[in-house]
Amino acid sequence: MKIDVSNIILITTLTFILTGCTFFQKFSELYTPPDPDSSMKSLEWQGVYTGYLPCAHCNFIQTVIVLRSNQVYSIETKCNEDSSRIKQTIGRFVWDLDGNTVILDNFPDEYGSPFFEVGENYIAQINESTLNNESADIINYVVFTKESNPMLERTWRLTELAGSWIEESDRIFIIFRIIDQRVSGHAGCNIFGGKYFFDKNGFRLRCQIIRRVHCNRVDLENEFMKALFIIDDIKVGENYLLLISNKRTIARFK
């Protein structure tokens, strides 16, 4: 019996098309792309959010949540009755199918629900009663507002010191934290820490090396740390930060 190869190819092709259509139809039923007007698509949601979580054993918990574009979050908290202890957690987050709520993986149970609704310049923690559509009188949102100061909670890499270009490989950077106005960073050989504050004379940094090791960048490190002690002003934009002394820029970061 002679087999008509062209008929076999036609039947196989039709079978593949029909099977493929069924597969993609089922896939589309399981996943619907977020609406273009969803928070994920339409808002500048990346940034720093501050607020206060309720606390069972203290008055409140000062809280800073950072959402990054690579879907990594960090949370830093401090109980108002604890003068020194600061807790930090880093994890990943995903969006719900509607693209309006983020779910924070590895979110500490003690802080409640990991579901946060994303809005214009805020995120709101949605508690269990809201998720379960329970009575409206027990629905509770904890709102965190977006921080407008671009200086805070960002890693600023040093690019220029006293007029000299600094290579990226020198790994000198600084971070200004919100809780307790802390400052931390890497000076080239060692890490450093301290505090920043504003007074009647302007902006001040008080920093010191936390651990001391020697490397081939020690001269650059000493010059950088000396510069931090004479700062009296600061200017910051979306993508740059300037440390100023006596109206002269002595350190530039990006």
C-alpha cells in the first residue's frame, strides 16, 4: 500500500495547531497579564516607604521598607522603647495577578501580613481580615508613605574626591539610613559608621572606622575619612550627591 506522505504531514500539522490552540487557551485562562493601568505598570513604585507598625509590647515600631526594581525588598524596624536594637530583613517580592499588590517573601510573622497594596506614593499593609473579606469594622490598613528625599536609603558611590577622579574598583560608598540618622559605608579598606545631623551651622557627619585593616588604598581611605569630618553642607539630586565644605565641593557621588 502506498502511503501519501503529504496527507500525513497535513494531519500532523492540523493536530499540532489544534493541540497548540488548546494549550494556549488553557494558559490564557490561568494567566492574565496585568492591566496597563495597574500599579505595577503605571506607577513609579520603586522607592523607600516609612511608617509605623503596631506593636503588642510597645507603643509602635518605626519601620522603613525599600522596594527595588529587581523585586528585592528590605525592611528595617526599631521598637520605640528599645534605644539600640534595630532589626533588618532582606527578601524577594512578587506581584499578584492584578498587579496592584506585592507579596513580601520571608516577611517576619511578628509584623503581620506580607500583603501590601501599592498606590500613588504609598503602600498599605493589608491584614488578614481584609484578605478574607470579613466585616468592614475590623478591616485594617497600615499605611507607609513614600520618602521624597533622594538622599536616604541609597548606596552612593564616590566618583570624585578633592578634584581627583575615583575608580569604581576602589569601592568607596556611603549610605544614609532613616532610623536613628545612621550613616554607614566602605572607605576603601575598611567599613565605617556613624551619624549625620543638621544643626544651625549646616550639615554634619560624625563617622569612624569600625574595623581596621591595611590595604593598598589606605592613603585614599585616610583622605576620604578626613573629608567627612569637615563637611558643612550637602546637595542631592536624583542621581548625584555632593558633600560640601566652606562652599566648595570636596566629594561627589553617584
